[in-house]
Amino acid sequence: MTDRPQRTKQFYRSCGAIVGLALGYGVMSLTGFTGMVASALFWGTGCVMGGMAAEQVFRWNSKQGR
């Protein structure tokens, strides 16, 4: 038995949300939008989409037996 910690769905979702937050900030900066409303839209969308994508990766890895 290994001492490797189990990666749960919540772990994947949290990591995906952080990556999505960074991507949302990058897209916002590249498009030139500024302000509180733009930040909320880009960052919120990035977090949600990143979490959803990471959850799909978790399901795919689970099916592969990893």
C-alpha cells in the first residue's frame, strides 16, 4: 500500500478553479477590459469553467483507473 494521498473530485475542482481564475485574468488583460464588473464576469466565469473542466478530467481519470 502506498502513502500517496488520494486525489478527490474536490481537489480537482479546486485546482481547476484556480487555473480558471488565472486564465480569466489573462483574457481580461488581453482584451483590455478593466473595472469591477469586468473582473467579476471574467474571474467568475474562469473559476466556474475551470472547475467544470477539472471535474471532467477527474471523471476521465477515474474511468481509466488512475
